[in-house]
Amino acid sequence: MGNVGDEFQQQTKYRPDMMGTEVVRRGPRPELYKTYPDSKKVSLPMFEPEVLMTLDRILGDRKSVRSFGAKPLSLGQLSYLLWASNMSVVGVPA
């Protein structure tokens, strides 16, 4: 008996020419970003981090908190959250 894993990979890999005669029809792609033209614009304060941390430190210090307060985020906190979510791995805004 040969290598079962290799045989399975060969028999099940994607091959467009072996997909039969039915063509998969997909609709148009949605827009990359949703827009809200009638919504109110909010100016956020510019966030500048005091210290940039390395990725290994960020991953080591992370934790999950499942407790939410009734008080909404301040504009400064929202600005930080959006800034942080836009960072690439190297710590440079994407």
C-alpha cells in the first residue's frame, strides 16, 4: 500500500478541469467598504502612542475581558481603538 496521505491529496485537490460541466455563477462582488452618506461625521482627536511596543510584548500582555460597562467610549478611546486596529504587524499604520 502506498502513501495514503499523498494519494488522498492527489485525488481531492482542486482542479478546475475536473469540476464537471456546471459553471459556478456568482453575482457581482460587494463594495469593499460600506458607506453611510447620510450619517453624521465625527472628528476624532489624533492619537499618538506614547511608546510603541513590540509584537511579542503585545501578544504576551494581551488578555480577554468579557465585562462591559454602561458608559460609552470617549472620543479619545475610540480614536485609539481605531488607530490600533489599523496597525500592521510592524507597528506602522496600514
